[in-house]
Amino acid sequence: MNVSPVIREKLLRLGIQTELDLLLHLPIRYEDETHLFAITDALSGQTVQVEGIITRNEVILQPRRQWVCQVEDSSGALNMRFVHFYASQIKTFAVGQRVRLLGEIRQGYWGTEMVHPQCRLVSQGDALAETLTPVYPTTSGLSQKALRKLIAQLLQDAQYSSQLSETLPNDLIHQYQLFPFKQSIQYLHLPPPDAPMQALLERTHPAWRRIKFDELLAQQLSMRLHYRQRRSRVAPVLAARQMLTAKLLDQLGFQLTAAQIRVNAEISRDLANPHPMQRLLQGDVGSGKTIVAALAALQAIENGFQAAIMAPTEILAEQHFEKLSTWFAALSIRVVWLSGSQKKKQRQAVLDEMVLGAAQLVVGTHALFQGQVRFQQLGLVIIDEQHRFGVHQRLALRMKGESECVPHQLMMSATPIPRTLSMSYFADLDVSVIDALPPGRSPVVTKLVADTRRDEVIVRIQQACEQGKQVYWVCPLIEESETLQLQTAVETHQNLQAVFGELSVGLVHGRLSAQEKADVMTAFKQGQIQLLVATTVIEVGVDVPNASLMIIENAERMGLSQLHQLRGRVGRGSEASVCILLFQQPLSKIARQRLKIIFEHSDGFEIARQDLHLRGPGEFLGARQSGVPMLRFADIEQDDELLAAAQAVAGEMLDHYPQLAQRHVDRWLGSKLEYLRV
Ligand code: ADP
Ligand code: MG
């Protein structure tokens, strides 16, 4: 771009690198300098431009030092008032001068006034602006004036305006009644005097719709291209032989739910394809994803391939290991465990088994895709709680082992993804949803209890334990300090131990060694521990059906999905379960909203939808955020109808107009396409 280094640096700060970026730097609002209002016509609160002669100019000292000028036009007069001003200004705006003011009309103590208006001297008959004046997001040191000039120049320059040529085929433009692209850009930067201001501000104007549509389309196209590209690789054909899988189902103590059968079939079909599966399995906490994962792993194993399951925490990985070892032992399948905290020698033994192919299923943490990990023939990678891993796209490749085949990938998530999100930011994945819980679950009753009523809670715990039930006590999340969080957990444990002298109170937190954590969890599972004090490490996946009471301290500090996940740790048996959310007053507005939602809803999808509404997609995406193109203009909830259109158009363009599709993606994502090369 042809600008000075200083300006270039400022533009970079706004994320503007190219001319096109600059053209897509759209106004947040406008000022109307196309009209002159008669002073007496302007309504209070309205931002208007007026013109008149200065009839008074003085600095007054009461009630505070300020500069006041009276300006008169043929209809009346107003005061312009400045609290900050320079001596030079007082000189310039001398009595008798003609001045144009732009500002908000107010009724002040001395009558009609404008406080700190924009003002400049003019001559009678000076031309008015021909378009509305754009106000851009900017950064310190880069004035509106400078930005306006830069952009207006670009818009006039034929060379750049050719960069704005249409990327959509005519028939689709007509079919979806879209505003032309170049016109949209021009209109939004410099709207005509009669432009509907409200529609511009609310971004519902057809020009805005077109920009948002194009942005959504670029996202759709890139995700689908990405999908097709990965899909074009070769993967092992893992046919559904129904040998091991059937055996496992036989020995299981329960029947699969209809939802589990359906998603299992979807996965099974994908695995039999010669291209890598990229499927996201969604299911609320406790919906029974583990057995579905086990069946998928068996389908790989019965075809002579290895499978790997990776979980984000040691506790969760350990638990998978236990469960799957039990299930698979009867099938004489070798399951091994790999974690970062393993002793070197042990780890080496496991690694050897993996390379040789003796290990048929490997369960582990991040350690699974680090350094020298090699498989003999890896057919399937399963990633639990995928949103915790940022790198999943890279993963399959890292884990491809010795053959040229890419393993299939199954990602699992208990954080349900609202429909609009899976249509947009997750459009590069196939999605399966377990939409029903196994039968016989009794819903968890949620209670909101102010921290001042702790004593009642203590009594409740006592009673529950006397009845042979088990209880979780979840310590507050202290984001600022892990040490503080740990300290709180240790103290809570001591206090509760003192209160419940005769109960066995356990403690689990993130700083324990893997072995210590596993020991505590086993003791809890076996009923040796009755009350388990825990930090949020138990948030994901922990499964102890006999635990039917959970206390969450300082629930007002936690996010919705976290609360939902935590609460999902109870209500896993047939026992009626209760989750008590202790909160501390006063509650912030957002905390109050969150607690209301978690209190009123138990369906993870509904909670997720409301969460999306409260927080926007950013936090939802977690680690995904760095991997996919984010949206600047479109709002997937508000613009869901545009999103659906973009989805349809993306398919059409990839099939029938691949070159235009590529140009569209280049225009919108250009340099940001790094992730496509994954
Ligand atoms: P999540 O989806 O949260 O990972 P899990 O796989 O841990 O859930 O399953 C939760 C519990 O439900 C486990 O104890 C599991 O054995 C049990 N379960 C899973 N499927 C069924 C079913 N179809 N019928 C009864 N119990 C089931
Ligand atoms: Mg799970």
C-alpha cells in the first residue's frame, strides 16, 4: 500500500494490510453534513449540522471555566460550549464570523446548546457534503480525516475498484436478491444524503446484507474446501465386520439407545470409506459417548488396525483406560496406557508395543501425539472433549504412522454446539448427535442457595452420607491464581474434614500426581471416600454413578458450560440427584443471568444456545478460534437466514463455479488461509 511507514503501522494495528482490507474497513456510523438545520427546527438529542454568525464570544468562570459562543441563524440562536479549548480557537471564532457546527442539540441551563461540537469557519454558500460522512473504527494517532481521505481515494482509483469486481455468478445474485458487491462497498463508505440511517446502523440495509453474506460465504467455502481437501486423502478401509463389536454388545449390561445406534451406524459407515472420516460426535454429559467410541475402536481393531483414544486430562484418560480395559479384556484385546507422567522405562515399553502393533488400543493424554510416538498401523484416532485441543487438525497427520494412509478421526464433545455454530465454524466436520439420555436417569434437581445458608447445606450432606450416598464438593474457580485455587481446595478439605469428623473426606486437584489422582478417584468410586472435595479437574468425564449430591461453591464465577458439565457428574445412577449451587452476593447481571439459565434448564443444547446468546461465539470455539476464519461483520444468530443462504450458495459454487469460488475465498481470507494447508 502506498502510504507512509507511520500510517502503515497504524493501519496494521487495525488489521489492515492491503488495499482490500482498507476497503473492507467499514464505518461504524455516519455524520450527516449534507443538510443544514434551522436552529429552532433541530430536536433535542438530535445530532445535526447548523450554520450561523457568531454573535458573542466569551470565557466565563462560573460554575467552571469555559468558553461560550453564541451562534445565530435566521431562525434563532444557540450556544456552543467548550470546557477544553485553546486561546487560538477563541481568536479564530471571532464575533461576526460565519461558522458551521455539527453536534448534538441539548437544552441546557442557558437554552439551546451544543457541547464540544465540531466547528469550522465557512463562507456563505459553501458547498455541503454530497454523501454522509463515515465514522470509522480507528486507533490513536490516526485521525478520522486521514482515514476518510485514504479510503475515499481508493474508492475513486479505478485500479483498486477493479479489485471489487463481482465474485458471484449472476443467477445466484438474482436468486438470492443480493446487492452488487462493488456498489455495496461504495454505498457503505459514502452513503447518499437520503440513505436510511437506521438500516445502516443496524446493518440491515441490503448493502450490509451483501457484505455479511459474502463474509459468511467465504467462511463456508473455505471450510468446505478444507473438508474436501482432507477428505481426498487416503484412509484405511475399515469394514463393519461385526465380530468384536457384536461380542462387546453381547457382554454389555445394557442395550444401546436408539440415538446411540444411529450415531454408531453413521460412524461405522464412514470408517468403511477409503477416505479419512472427520466426524464430531456430540452428546450431552452422560449420554453415553464412551460405548460409541469403543465400538468405533473395535471396528478398526477387527480389521487389523490400531486405535487411539486421547483425553484432555489424566483423570479422564485414566477412566477411559479402566473402562475400556474391562470391556476389552473379555475380547482378549490388548489395551495400553500412555501418559506424560509415566516412568521412562514404562513408557518405552508401551511405545515399543505400539510400534510393533501388539498394542491394539492406546489410551492416553497429549502424550499420545508427542515426539517419538509411532504406531504400526493406526486406523482411528478418537479425541474426547475435542474443544480442549487446539491442534486436532494437525493431529491425524502426526499420527499417521508408517503407512501413507491417514487415520480416521472421531472427535467427541459434551459441550453441545448450537445449530448455527455447527453450520458455520464447524462446517468442515460431519456431525453426529446423541440426542437422548440412556433410560432410567432421574433428572438432577438444581438448587440455588446463598452462601449465607451454608449450615443447611452441611446438614444435607450429613443426611445424604448417612443414607449411603456420595457427595462432590466443588471448590471455587479462581482464575487469577492457580496457587490460590489450590490453597482454597486444601483449606476447604481441612474444614470439611473437621466438620464431618466421622466421614471419610477426600481431596482431588490438578497438582496431584497422576497416581495420586487415580488413587483418590478409585477410592471414591469404591465408596471408601464419601465426600470428595475437588477443584474443577472433575469437570470432564468423571463417572461415579453412586454420587448423587453435588455442591458447587461460588457458582457465580463459573461459565455456563462448566456448570452444566459439573452438574452432569451427578444424576448418573437411578438415585434422584441434587446439585446445589452456592453463590455469593451481590451477583453481577451476567452472573444472575447464568444462574437463572442453569437453574431453569437441564438440556445441554438449550443451555449452549443461551450461552452463545450471552457470550457470542468466541469463547465457545475455544482452541478452534485460531484455526478457523472468524466473522467480523456477520452474526451467526442474527443472520442465520443469510448463513443458510451462504451454505447453499457455497455448495453451488464449488460444484459449478470453482474459479469464482476460489477468487471469493482469496478476496476474503487471502493471507489468512494458513490453516488450509494443514
Ligand atoms: P458421556 O457421554 O458423558 O461420555 P458415558 O459414556 O460416560 O457418558 O456414559 C455415562 C454412563 O451411562 C456410563 O456409566 C455408561 O456405562 C452408561 N450408559 C451408556 N449407554 C447406556 C445405555 N444405552 N443404557 C444404560 N446405560 C448406559
Ligand atoms: Mg465422556
